[in-house]
Amino acid sequence: MNREYAFTFDKTQSLVRIQEEFPGLDRIRAVFERPGEPVAGRVLLVCDTNTHYIARQIQGSAAVPVCTLPPGETAKGWASIEAILRSAHDAGLGRDGLFIGVGGGVVSDMTAFAASIYMRGSRLCLVSTTLLGMVDAAVGGKTGFDLFGMKNVAGTFYPAPCIVMTLESLMSLPAVEWKSGMAELIKTAVLDDTGALLGLLASLGPAPYLNPGGLANQEVIREGIARSVLIKGRIVAADPQETGTERALLNLGHTFAHALESSAGLGAVSHGEAVAWGMVRACELGYALGITPRERGSAIIDLLRSWGYETAAPHPLMGMAGDFMRVLGGDKKKKSGKLTFIVPAPQGAQAVSADRIEPGLVERIIQGTAPLSVFP
């Protein structure tokens, strides 16, 4: 398999390449059309301890410096950004230097952010190695890191002109990473007006991540990734920097999810599992507002339950409801002082301003005490 998709994000041409095997450095650099340029002082590989071996394979015999970071959400802070910037400086990278991020969503977000501010913007390539990275973090140009105990408070828009998705790495993912990525894949499927992607994912059956290497039909996962790239690509291309309303739809489940991640303590709940829980709350909110049909909401929740996500409210790790609501009120996506929720519509999804929601409804939903909005 070798699939390529090209999108234009904010006047930046982005090539998404889905391929089976790990790419070599020469193949990645070929995308930038700089044949024969010296490697020294030009390229920096960024990875974490889980993907260091992949970075070494990409590096090959070339003398390319590697910046290896600690893994996970707890490392997604300024110290890691500074480590990337220092590695670039020590390697002698100029503004035409190439940052290559090798890893999942955390590595992608931080490498892209560092590239966006180094010398006021350097070249960037992302080699995505997790399902979450492939269907969400690597595509779309959002960068960022956690600050002040809150999720992705600092960030930029900086689309990667080259994104490589290595399907080989998926076969060794632990269950928690499959669950994290599948939640984002389901989210994108809900946004698909045709319903085709949601049906495709439902055909996988319950919890195939328990034995991903032995999936009877691995092509379903591959096709799901490809369709997700196309759906998200179209949405982002129509609203590159979320100045309108279309790109905001990608935040389905995320307003609840980010508040859960922060209130539970960053890293205590994986991003994908928080998004899955947030999507259930979004279905309940949409149903209470008369936007989400019961049958559609039930189908989404049933699919999430089949994958073993926590769907009940309150979440066991949520902490005090008051703390959750305070974090929710500080969500970075708030505009003009108003919080916006994304809820499933009969087709796709719809944005709802908080001023359209009766006081106390959201708090009752996150505590599981809003019987009119709870699905059986």
C-alpha cells in the first residue's frame, strides 16, 4: 500500500503519505525537493523513548542528530520544547533546517510547535507512528503543549508540508494507544455526513485492539485511516485557522475531554479515552437540546461501549464537579467570552453556544443527574 493525499492548509501545500514500512531519510527529504544537500546542520530528528528505534531506522547511516524526549502527556511541557530548540541550535540548524517529528500526538504537537517558532519558522515533516497521530494530531496544522496544568494552552497553527504515516508501527501499539486513537477515529466518523466511515468502524466488531496484529481484516483499519485523513483534510482546508465555524466541529467531545484531562491531572486519563467520554456527554447534551436524535446518539454510544471506553458519568477520575466546571469555563476554545459545545446532529455535527443551554444542564450531565438526557 502507498496512498498519497494532498491538501492546502492556509496556503501551505501538505502531502499526506500512508505507507506500510518505515521510510528512510532520503525518501522523506525527497519530498522537499532538495537532492544532494548536505545533512550536517540541516536536519533534526525528534522522538521519544518509545520511538527512538524508529528514528534510528529513518536516520540510517546519516549523521543526523536525534533529540529523544520522555514519553507521554506528562512530558508535553515547556521543558521538552526547550530541549528540542536547544538540540536544533546545537546542531547548527538555520531557518531552512528540517525538523522531523517521529512519534504519536505528543511528539507531533511539540515538534511542530518548536519548528514554528525556531528562527521564526523552519521546515517540518511528521512521521506519525500511532493511530491517534495519524487520524488527528499530525493532520491539520495545530501545534501546542500543556501549560499551567491545562491542555494545549500554548500553541500555533503550522501545517506540516510532509506527513508520513507508517502502518508498520501500528502492529506493535499497546491496547491503550489503540483505544486512544480509535476514539479520535470514531469522532471523525461522526462528522462524516455520509455515515460511511461510522459503518466501516462498526464492522470491526468489539475491541479489535486486544489483538491488533491478528485482525482478520487489517484493511478496515487502513481504510478507516485513509477516509479519516480525507474527511479531516476537507474540514481543515475550508477553515485552516478555525476563524469560522466548520473547523470547530473537529472539537466534538473535546470541550468535555480537555476539562476531564485537566481536572483528573494531565496524563491520568489518555486523550482518546477522555474524548470518548466527552462524546457521550456531547450526545446527551445534543439530545437534551433536541439536536441529536435518540437513535443516532445510541448508535454512537453503543460503538464506544463496544470498545471498552468509560461512558458513565461522573467519570471515576473526574474529581470535584466544581473543579471540573472551573476548568471547563477556562477552555481555550472560548470566544467572545462564550463557550461552544459540539454535538452530533442528524448528519454530521453542530456547534451550540453555551448561552443557548439552560443553567445547570451541563453540570447535571457531567454528574449523571440529568435523566432526560441520559441514553439507556
